[in-house]
Amino acid sequence: MSSTYFSAYVAVISARYRGLLQYRAAAFAGFVTQLFWGCIKIMIMFAFFAASDEPQPMSIVEVVSYIWLGQAMLGMLPWSIDKDIEAMIRSGDVSYELVRPLDLYTFWFCRTIALRTATTTLRAIPMVIFAMIGLPLVGAVDWALLPPADLITFLAFVISLGCALMLACAFTMLMHVVLVWTISGEGLNRFIPAIVNVFSGMIVPLPLFPDWMQGFLEWQPFRGLVDVPFRIYTGNIPLGSAAPDVALQLLWAAVFIWLGRRMLTGSMRRMVVQGG
Amino acid sequence: MAQIIVEGLSKFFQVAERRPGLWGAVSGLLRRDHRSVAALQDVSFEINAGELVGYIGPNGAGKSTTIKILSGILVPTAGRCEVRGRVPWLERHQHVADIGVVFGQRSQLWWDLPVMESFDLLRDIYRVPASEYRDTRDQLIAEMSIEPLLATPVRQLSLGQRMRCDLVASLLHCPSILFLDEPTIGLDAVSRLALRHFIRRINRERGTTIILTTHDMDDIEALCERVIVIGRGTILSDGPLAGLREQLDPERRMKVELVNDERFDVEHARVISREGTMLQLSFDPRRITTPELIRRISESHEVRDLLVEYPPIEELIAKLYADSADSKPAVIEPSA
């Protein structure tokens, strides 16, 4: 495996990334929406914390930072599919993907990395600036996103976020592979986001769920998307005990990649390119 | 040695069938009848390096299926297929690095990127060395005159512009074989001519083997010395266009415009249609030579204008298809 082997895939990521960066209006609209929801979520959380005297598994300060990170990184969640891949499968243009000297799974995985990161960068940067710098400036210190405690925490967060990206892409790829079978992405697009949003901790931080659910929540794959990296960031997961959680992220990513590859190979073998 | 060898190639598709009506829809949920449909049946041919072969047939005849098997996308049900000594679907990576493919109804360019960036991306995908890529690219761009389009995102190109760019894209890695699946479909006359000119040039100057499927008989007439006709999954004819003509319909056509609207009766000339003084004649050159017929016509009639032509190739092909629709396919031996 020489560097040229990878350069093809790197070129795919960068080309797709550039293509997706063009959609500035969508990014701006997304930013405003996320901002709005972020404020509402924080108000609800303040109300919850004010209504209870019991000690909570997360402090309100941690929860606020967690919410802002979630609003910034929303695009990274596997809640959507690559419209181009869907169109290619539907129209039969997928033929062209098969006459390239590339491994199809890796090829599409690269496209997926671009999909998950391009929209996210466009929204995350202004969101972080707003929540970390903008809010304290206007006096809303309680509402602000706090920087991580120290550099090591930040590095641990970056590593965990990278693992979350792999996990998100691996899961998005599973959706793409299913698409090869079902042709239409409508069903998936309605069904998957609901599950992902709840079980990743995007709607309500997972530690705030009832105790009897914790055993299940801790092991399920979607936790690696949001819960693990964000709680590492806020310090809710202490650095010393972060390793097993990151390992869990990688484990689930590996499982999804293995499964996606197997299913893709299987479906390619019996593929009938539409319109042929 | 042949560059492409196809021997006894067959491809069957499983098609789920549903009985009509509501009951059919409901019972289809529980049990589906599968029917095996033959897209290709026992197809054999060989193509040598540097040939430009027309591969024609009606819709659903198996043209695209053949192209897809040859390009490694589909796996055949039975038969042997080798392209430059490789089995396409077994050694897909090495195989596809050496072929170029254009599907006329699809685009291989990236929708939201400028044309040039799609080209650069293909350079990386095919791992073409930088200097080699620059030379090939600039040469192709000049030959196809797409220079002004390079900065335009693909989604803003017209069909003709897009197809010209697509053709260039398929050649950037200097493939030794090029598959063109209906490249002229939907194009206007000017784009068609430009494309034809380019295809001929690639074939002559680079020695690229080209297999062209099309419904446009003018494409075939302008480009291909050899034509393979396929219908209902089997090969109906394989040979030079002239040979196909001779075997199927040796007759020539003559358009005659008379000065006077008068009775027309000349031996060996059959009147196909007549509109006033305009006559469409058909004659067999083996019975009467063209000069002799012209002499006889001018002797007995006053002629204003006269034009001799081949019957349109569409008619030949239609005849071939009609023959094949009879229970036993009329397999025509390739002419030498």
C-alpha cells in the first residue's frame, strides 16, 4: 500500500467536501435553527434542575456545554444519507462507481466522511464562537459553552470525536448499503434519525435517563456518537476512565464496517443495474 | 490475438412476477413467482485491438448487458469472457484501470464540481502520473474543444456539452479499450458530428479499440467497419456493414423526378411509391446495372432529376429484427 493508494481516497474526500461546502444558505439556515433549539433545550434544562433538589449525575454547567456541543456537531450524526449515492442507486449511475479501480466500500466511506464533516464544519465553527465567546460578551455567562478543563482533556475529546466520526460514517454506510437493496431512502430517512437522536444522547444527555435504563444505554452503539466525546469534554467522564468508552466507540465502528462490507459484497454479487 | 474474447456468454435475470389485480398484490406478499429472463443467450464474438465495432440491436436486446459484463459490472450466468487476457469480474481492479466507459444516459462527472475538478479527481482515482495526465488532458481538451467549459459546474452544462466532457473524462487514463453505450443519445446534429469526428480520431490516432452501441444508424454508417447485430439476446449478424447489406437487401433505391405526370413502366424497376412526378424506385443491381437503368429511364421518359442511394440502414436492421422474431432466429453467417 503506497501513498498513491491512499491519495485516490483522499482526493475523493476532498472533492466531495468542496462540493458540499458550496451550500452556504443551507448551512446558515441550519445554524439559525440549531441556535434556536439550543436556547430552548437550555431553558428546559434550567427548569428541570430548578425543580429538583436531588443531586443529578451531571451538573447544569456540564449540561449546558454538552447541549452547545450537540448543536454544533449535529451534522455529524448519522441522521441522513448521501443524496448523490441515493440518486446514483436509483438512476443506475452507480455503474460508473463500479468501473473505477477502487474498493467500493472505501470509496463510499470517503464520500461519507466528507458528508459528515463538510456540513458540520460550516455550522460548528460559528456555533462554537457564538456559544463560547458571544454569549459571555452579552452577559449570559450561565448559558455559555465552557472551554475544556485542560489541554489533555481537549486532546482526549478530539480523539474521541474522531472515533465518533468513524462510528457515524460506518453507520451511515450501513444505511447506504441497505439503500442498494431498497432503492428508495424514504423509509430509512424517517426511521433512523429518531433512534439516533434519542440513543446518542442528543435529545437528553444519557446520564439523565432513568437508572433502570443505564445498563442498556451504556453498551449500545449510538452512545459513541455524542455521549462519550461530549462527556469527556465536560469532564463528566474523568480522563482516567475514558479509555474503555473510546474502545467501545471503536468496537462498534469496527462491527458496523464489517457488517457493511459483508452486505455490500453480497448485494453487489446479485446486483442488477437498473435500466440495463 | 484477439483483445476481447466472448464465448457462449449467457446472462439470466430473475424477475419477480405478480399476478394482476388486488388478489395478485395480496398473494404477492406471501409468495412470489420468479421467472428467469434471458438477457443474453450463447453470445460469442472476438474483437481485435484497434477495431471500431458497432454493436446494435433494439431496446432490451442485450446490448447494455454485454457492455456491463465486459466492463466487469455484471457477472454472467454462463460462458467465457476475456478482455486482454483478464476475466473482467474476477480481476476487476486491473481490468477497469485499462478500460474507459461512457454510458450515454448517465454522467461520470461530479454534479456539483467544475468539470476540471472532476478531471483532476479521475487522475487521482486512476493514479495517472502528473506529467502524463497533463499531456493527455490538454490534448483531449483541445480536440474536443471544451476549453471554455472547464470552470463550469457540471450541473450547468447542456447535454451536448456534458457528453463531450464525459467522453474526455473516459479517456484521461489512456485506456486501451473504450466502451461507448449510446453516446449520441439525445444530442443535436452538431454535437453528434463533433462526437463522431472525435471518436474516429481516437480510434485512428491512439489505436483505441472502441465498441459503440447506438440506435443511430448514421453513427454506425459513419464510424463502423464492422457491425454486430443482437436481438433477443442472441447475435443475429456479425460482419462488415457492406456484407450485411448484400445479404439482407441487395436492392438499391432510385429517386426520379419526371417532367410530365405520365405512366411509368420500365423493366427491372419497381415503383415503391409515387407522388405526382416524384417516384421512388427499387432495383436489383445484379439484374440491371445502374447506368443501364438510367439509360432506359431517360429513353422512355423525360427526367428532371435523379438520385441513386442505398436503402436506409434502418430498414435493413428492421428486416433483421423481423426475421429474428420468427420462431427460429435467422442467424446470418458473418461474411468474409
